[in-house]
Amino acid sequence: MNTTLFYVIIAILVLQFVVETVLDYLNARRYDDPVPDELNDVFDTEEYQKSQDYKKTNYRFGLISSGFSLLLTLGFLIFGGFEWVDQLVRGFTENAIVMSLLFFGIIIIGSSVLTLPFSYYRTFVIEEKFGFNKTTKKLFLIDKVKGWIMTALLGGAILTLIMLFYQWAGNRFWIYAWILVAVFTLIMNLFYSKLIVPLFNKQTPLEDGSLKSKIESYAKKVGFDLQNIFVIDGSKRSTKANAYFSGFGREKRVTLYDTLIKDLEEDEIVAVLAHEVGHYKRKHILFNLTASILLTGLTLFLLSLFINNPEVSLAIGVSQPSFHAALIGFGVLYSPISEITGLIMNHLSRTFEYQADDYAKATFAAHTLISSLKKLSKNSLSNLTPHPAYVFMHYSHPPLIERIRNLKR
């Protein structure tokens, strides 16, 4: 074992936990801050108390679940968990690809089983208590199984191809792996709603009526070609609302959650879509897709520099270097860089949200978007007074108060 790298990995994991815990604590201290005057109409007294209880419950639960995850990971590292799994799969096969698939399969399934009670508690205790959960235990289990199967099929296929590239091209494997992941990302962006969503939700075309007419009228006004408007049955899992665009060109579509249609007035729904159209018109979607592909290339290039270094494998406690062990070691060592790129992307995302709000204000109506944002915040019991440090580290959207002030300018 490389003792230095081992302790570096331990230090990274502990430091990340400490930073997240401090941020959560700072954020929690702001829960009882006075609500800004512009947001006094979001909650009444009873609803505000409910939102405070919801945030505090999630805060306490988050401390327990993140603490458990840290102890589980540290225990696995310190007491030779990776070595045990590595030796187990080596007893089944000598094929490097099969070995890697079994190695990651055991770790992912084991982790999923151990953390399943936390997911169950969040869904059927916390979300149930505050009126959000609509899923059944049967549907919850089916979703988990489907997720595991998708991870096995898609993740297994991508890992297999990457390892084949590695065996064939050596250190240059990252170029071919990058092309593979880029193509996969493009396909998912184009056909996500057709390939993945139907596995979990039912999508139906929006019925003819005043809402559809208003959406089509707005799209025509701003020169946005929109042929596909769908409604998704999000209410079978949660009362929380959402809407999103997916695809490009002829595959472009708008998807509205049925909960969004239930919670908002028709003009408010159009205002939300105007915001989404703003992202499309300002080319934010294309930028994010390009940035994601470039960051993937950077990650794979750096991986190619470390994958053949046996010290990276040995740092997680295995006795024999391998591609799969080096992949895990690299993943932890790379995480500080990932945090930095994440901060940059979050900052850009918040900037893009302001730009999309400005587009909706210019092409539709600011006051309608404001009322929709307030309703969505109310219905999700969102935090109206987040700590600036927490926002800086984690928020991809500006806080509600900042968005409203921007819209009122």
C-alpha cells in the first residue's frame, strides 16, 4: 500500500465531509432569519412554520446519512474492503474486463443495499410527513430495481468499451473513451424523453385547449419552433412540480408535470416556459452540453496519466494494481478538481438563470413569472433565507429573493 496516497485519500474524504457539515450548519443557522419583505406573501404563519420544520428535519437527517456514508467509506478503506472484493472477483475470473464489471457491481449493489433504508426513510417518513410523497412502496421498489438494471446495462457497457479501448490503445485510450462518452451524452440529450422517461413515467400529449393555445401562441411570437408538448404523471411520486425542455431540432419537446398544471395558472405556466425558452434562445443548453463534454475529456485525459501508476491502485488498499482499483483511487483524488469545476459551473448556471428570467420578462411578463416562482417555492417548502456560502457552493439557481429583485429592476 502507498501510505502517503492512502492518507491523502482519507484526508480528502474527511475534509469534504467537514466542509459540507460546516456549510450545512451555517445554512441551518439562517432558517429562523426574518423573511425579506418581498417574500412575506409566500407563506402564511402556519405554512412558514411547516417549511422551517421541513428544512430542520432534512438537516438533521442529512447529518446522519452523510455521517454514515463517510464511516462506511472510511471503514471500507481502513479495514481492507476493496482488497476483499478484489480478491473475491479474482477468484471467479482472470479476465480484466469481467473482473472490473464484477468489482464495481458488488460495490454498487452493496452500497445501494446499505443506503436503501435512508432512501426509504426520506421518502416514506420525511416526504410523507410533509405531504410530498405520493409513491407506493411497490413503485419505490420497482424504481430502485429499474435504476439498478439501467446502471448495470449502461454503466457496464460503457466500462467494457472503455477497457477495450485501454487494452487496444494504451494511454491514448482516453481519446476514444471521450468520443464514446460524447456520443452517449448527445444521444441522451436528444432522446432522453423517448428512451429513459417512459421506463418510469407516462407521457401524454397536452390536450387541445386554452393552455396549449397560449403556449403555442407565445412560441410563435418569439420564433420558437415547438411541435411537441407533453404532460408527465409526476404526481404518482410527488406533489412537487417541474417543467423542462429536452432534445434539439425536430426532437425538441416541452414536458410539463401534471402537478405544475394543477398548481399554477395558465399564464404562470407560460411564464415558466418563457424562462425555459430563454435558456434555449441564449444557447445555455448548448453551452452546458459543450462544457460537460469538454470536462469529460479533461477528466479522461487526467485519468490516462494516472491509470498505469500502480501507486494509485495500491492507495485504496488492494495488493494487486488494476484498472478498476486505479479508477476508484483516481476518482477520490480527482474530487477536489471536480469541486472547483462544479463551483464554476454553478456560478455560470446562476448567471444563466438571471438571463433566462430577463428573457421571460422581456417577452412575456415579469409579474407572472414572479407569482409562479413564489407558488413553486411555497409548494416545495423551499428555503427563503439560505446562507450565501451555501448558495455559492451548491446553488445552481439564485435564491428566490435575488431572482425577484432582478425581475423587478
